[in-house]
Amino acid sequence: MVEDPWVRTTEGATDSTMTAAFMSLVNPGDANVSLTGASTSVAMMCQVHEMVKGSDGKAVMQEAKNGVVIPAGSHAHLTPGGFHVMIMGLKQALPVGSEVTLELTFSNGTTKTVVAPVKVFTEETDHYHPSASSSMPMGNNG
Ligand SMILES: [Cu+2]
């Protein structure tokens, strides 16, 4: 189950080709499940990202190869500064008040469609997505 999904607006963003989605994931089952991917019609691609500490002590984000594990009978949170669904290669602006439909893919083969409202996130946006574009393929798409 997915609770409180939201997507960061592109309004005022330094890089309006990408944003991120956040949410809470609840797993009422008796087996661990991972969020492994996502897709949306408003962008070229999505990736599950995690924040890790780089060698210089700064937080950097990278693809979460194993996705976000939602323990059996528990929950996981996608939050600014932690796990998030990176939305890359945006085809349109995402003003506050609009909505993004995301299709989430889980390790047990299920998918779930959620409608996430677009909201403002002002806190530390600058280092939140540092120089991500250098490692991302979308620069080639013009
Ligand atoms: Cu990211």
C-alpha cells in the first residue's frame, strides 16, 4: 500500500528536467517486498535512488540496486534525504497543484498506480541533487 505520495515541483528548480517522488510504503503481508522501479507518462524514465555518504562526507545519491525493502508487516519511507523515486527526463513542467501518475513496480511482480500531488520542497534543494546529470544518460537525448 502506498500512502501520502508527492512529487517535488519543478517551479524554481535549478534543473527542471528532473525531480523526485516521495511516499510511504506499507507492507501488510508476511514476506518482505521491495519497490524496484517506477514509470510515469510525464518523464522519460524513473529510477529508485538512495542517499549515501560520499568519500568527502557529503550526501550523494545513487541508484538503489536492490530497491527499497519494505519489511513484512512494516513500512518504508521515501523522503527527501533518503530513498526516493528519481523522475528523469521530464517532458513537461510540474507546477504546484498538478498531479503525477506513477506506476510503481515491486519485487513480487505486482504493480501499483498512484496519483501524487505536486508540492514545494525548498529545504536544501541545492545539494539534494548535486551534479547528478553527469552520470545520467538523458543528456544525450538533447
Ligand atoms: Cu535521485
